[in-house]
Amino acid sequence: MSTTTTAVTATASAGTDPTMDAMGRAVVAGRAGDTRAARRQLLELWSKTGVTGDPLHRCSLAHYLADLHDDPAQALAWDVRALDAADAVTEQRVQEHHAGLHIAGFYPSLHLNLADDYRRLGSFDAATEHLDAARTYAPGLPPDAYGDTLRTALDEVAEAVARRDTTRRPSAPGPTT
């Protein structure tokens, strides 16, 4: 998925949302190295959810699926879906999932992921636009490890854009091939 993992990962529902629970299990499998199984499981959930399903599910699924693709064009397709779905998620829906989450907290990561995808594809102007958008939301990041990871990734992607570097960042999550 991309550059970082959103707060959704750390707050997977405790048995109240079977789709989010299944996503959490797939993400764990992917992080353990079984990206093929994780991708298959998430694609099955995507198929069940559908393009008009719960926007929180679509956002999370697309975000996680992007992380499972080393090819930046494939990651970009999923990251665009994640951002589109985030725009349809209501604050109420996010709060139903987890009282501590806010939809605005998803945007730094979502835009950062798109910036990194576009950078890897050599589309530096588009990457800069998404870096700017991510930085707009960054002041709301928590002062914790998650926030620090995103702030560091923002700097790394910005430096790579400035160098016109299209190589994969060593710190980027996802499969390494």
C-alpha cells in the first residue's frame, strides 16, 4: 500500500466488524511475507464489498492492497481508490468503527502514498501536488510513532522528488522484489 499504514491498521475492530477483522488477518499475513495470500484474501473482500460498498471498508481494502504491490502503477490504482473512498467516508462511520479515529487522520497517509506512487512513475509534478496535500493534513498527525513515521516518509519522498529519483524507498512498506 504505499508509503505507510493508516491508523486503521492499529485499530482493527475487536470482533464487531467481520470485514475489518478479515482485513486485519490478511494484513498480518502480508506483513509476515505471504503477500500472495494476503492479496487474494483482500481481493475476495473487495469483491464482496463492491465499488459501492461501505466507504470505510473500500478505503481500508484499497489502502492495504496498494501496499501489496511493488509495481507503482498497480499501487497507484489502489491508492486512487483508497482516496476516492476516503472522500465518501463520514466522520460518523469512522467513529462507529473506532471512537479515537477521525477521517482527516487518513489523508496524510493517503496523499503521501499517491505522492510516492507518482514519484516512482516519474510524474514529479503530480507527486509534488500530493506531497503538498499530505503536508496540509500533517499538522494533525499524532506525536507518536505513527506520526513520526509519516513525517519521516514525507521528508524522504520530498527529497526523492527533488532528486528526481524513481527508485523504491528502502523504508517503504510492502513487498520487496
